[in-house]
Amino acid sequence: MTRVLYPGSFDPIHAGHLELIEVASRLFDEVVVATINNPQKGSGLFDLADRQAMIQESVAHLPNVTITSFSSLVVDLARELEVDFIVKGLRAVSDFESELQQAQTNLAIAGVHTVFLPSATTHSFVASRLIREVARLGGDVTSMVPPSVARRLADRFAPGGTRER
């Protein structure tokens, strides 16, 4: 049985993330999607519990996908979960440089290999930070996110919405 780990901040999960999860779920026996608060990205729009709920709602149709969260190194979680690979998506050539460096570091310190999956061209431009910005300014992001995420974004940024960061 091949188990893989797909880590990220998923703030929020979008069509590109979902595409990668769906592809990974067809290629591997089990996919673990792991959310983290990424200190390099500042405080998140949604807390970990909200992000996990949105992921769970978005992958409910995939029986071999589980969700967790972590606050350690990705490789520590990979060892703890005894995964075979870490899965990372590539949207553009520019992603490859940083992802390759991270993959080589993970291999050097923990012996965990990374598998890269390219995104479809229809999702290659989608990024959580752009979705947050468009939604914050009242734009329509429904084609880029699962329905439950679109609802949460609309609620978050509606006049009198829960909280804008």
C-alpha cells in the first residue's frame, strides 16, 4: 500500500489543490492532506479547523483521502505517518526551483522522496493568496474554489462578516 502526504496551508483550498488531491488519490492507495499555519505566509484568513472542514467537504467523494494538521517539520510528520512520498504540485516553472530545493532538503534530512505533479493549465494560475484578494474586494471566485469554500469566503467578506484579516 502506497501512502503519500500532501502538505500545505490550504488557506483556502482551491480548484488546483483539489485537482492535485484527486490525481494523487488515483495514483496512490492513500493520500493524507495536512494543513499547517505557515509562518512565512503570515496569519491565515481561516483557522486550522475551518481549513480542515473545507478540505473534508471538498474531498468527501474520495474515500482514500484523510485530513490532518501539524505544527512540525513536514518530514517529521512524514516519518510519523510512515508515508512513502510527499506530493507537491507544480503550477509553473518558477514553482520548480523552490520545490526542488525543499524536496532535496527533505530527502537529505529524512530520506523522504517528493513526487511532483504538474497542474492542468486550467488551474495553473490559481493561488490561495489571489483568491483571498479577489474575494476581499468583492470579486467572484466561484470558478476557482469548491462551493463550500465560496460560501465561506462570501460570508467572511460580506458586510458584517465574521472577520477580515
